[in-house]
Amino acid sequence: MTKYEVIKNEIKEQIEDNILKPNQVIASENEMCRHYDVSRVTVRKAIDELCAEGILYRIKGKGCFVGELKDQKRSHIYSFTEAVKNEGKTPSKKQLSLKTMNADAYLAEKLQITEGDEVYEIRSLYYADGVPYSLNTAVLPAERFPKLDFFDFNNRSLYEVLGSFFHTEMYRVRQTLEAVTADKEIAQMLERKESQPLLKIKAVSYSLEENREIPVEYYEAYILTEIQNYYVEKFTV
């Protein structure tokens, strides 16, 4: 990988991680030259390409800024229910638990809240044609979604409730995928043997407010890929 590609990729990662936010000015060319120990030509090539892709934009005399997220290419976000329907199967789910707890350091970092803040944890089992295929645990900040525990998520979609009652729509989901095997508890939930191969997803869902991404949900899911194929649809415009 060339030096300008390293710079370009690091800027992209900082935007994806919400370290650099929409319309925020990035480091100057001189600062990046010193940081990466490269020439201005190298830095400018990285920035020029990011500007051409609409990820950054320049304002004469002021510097280079992160582009607005609505102008960036993004994936279509499918809920678990939509994904099952798209495969021609009948979806259903069972809410296993809904409780409040205090966020540990990991959850606080993911949701950008303070450690110890109250959060809701919703654990659900998803079915396709009556067969369990996914065990999902969602965590949301209680301050943002007061009285979320009043809802019955056996019959309602979490995202529908967030949209209808809290005016929160999911804009982007950042996921980490990992191949794992089921432990005893998960195997029993999914009606499989221990060591069943699974796809584990850890994700943070973001809403877009005043052109800023706000993390509103952290979730983990264990999926039987033999029942549900997992894919992401990319848009090119």
C-alpha cells in the first residue's frame, strides 16, 4: 500500500468511527505531512481523491472538511424480519427478556454515554418458518428512550417503535462479523448441538440528527446461516 493510500484509508476509518464528524475540519496539509512524514504532494493526492469521492470538501481559505453523510454512498439496512421475508420465509420472534441495567465501560463507549448510565437490554429469539435462527441482544440508552419497557416486542418491531414513538430512524449500522461456535445456552436456544457453527454479529446502529451521527443501539446476534443467508446490498448512487 502506498503512503497516500495509508493516509486516505485512515481518514476514511476516522469518519466511519465517528471520530471525524460531518462538516468537521480535518488536519491541515502541513500537520499531516509532519504526522505521516511525507511530502505535501502525497497528502494532497489522498485529499484530492477523497474530495472527488464526495467524502471530503474544501472551502477556500478555511481548509478541508468532512462531507455530509447524506451525500455518501451507504448500504441498505435490513431488519432481521425484512431479511427473512426477502428469502421467502415467514418471520416471527419471541421476546425472551427486557430489563434495565447500568452500562459498563464497553457499552458506554459504543453508545457514547457515561459508564453507569441506565440502559435497556432486550433479548429476543427470531424464527424463520417456525424454526429458530437468530438469538439477538439489543442495548439502548434509557434516557433517550424512556418507558421503552412499556412495549411488547413479541408483536412489534423495535425499529418501528423507535420510529413511531421516538422519531428515531436508523441511518447507518456498523457491524463486525465473526465465525463462532455455539455454547450450551445458545445451542439450546437455537435447538442445535453445542459447537454448531454460527455467525456472530456485533453492531452499533446510528441515527442522523442535524447531520450528525448518533449511536442509539448496540446489538449482538448469533445467526444460523443455514437458515438465513447474510448479505449487504450496496448502492452505487
